[in-house]
Amino acid sequence: MVLSEPGEVFGWLKNWIDKMCPEWLYKPLIGCPKCHAGQVAFWFQAWNLWQNSEFSLPFVLVAIATAYALQTWHKIVETWLHR
């Protein structure tokens, strides 16, 4: 999310997706870090299942948990720096 804020590298992409896509598509693409991480991990595992007959649910869950932890950490740091 940091890179998609206004003035950042993907700020233009967030604005474009916000205008062009419905909310159910906006969140997994760029609006929600946990949703995006879960989608990328899920579809990677779906592709892996097709290639190797192997799907790892823990991989998807760890991706979502990592996105949540990084998002939470970012909020804590921002709160601490702007006290």
C-alpha cells in the first residue's frame, strides 16, 4: 500500500483501478494488502497444482499473515513516528 499512495510509484495505478474497477475487483488488485497477497498466493498455488499436482494451503495462509503483519507493523511505525 505504501507504493500505491499518491505521488508514489504505483499511485497512478491505484487511481486508475479505483475509477475503472468495481470494489470486489479493486480490493484484490491493489486496495487491500491481505486480499492482494491471498489472491497472488492462491493463483500461484493453483498454477502450481496444474504444473506439479501440488497445492499448499499453508503457503497461501503465510502470505496473508505476512501481509497482515507488515501492514500492522507499518501502522505502528507511522503512529510512533508521528507522536
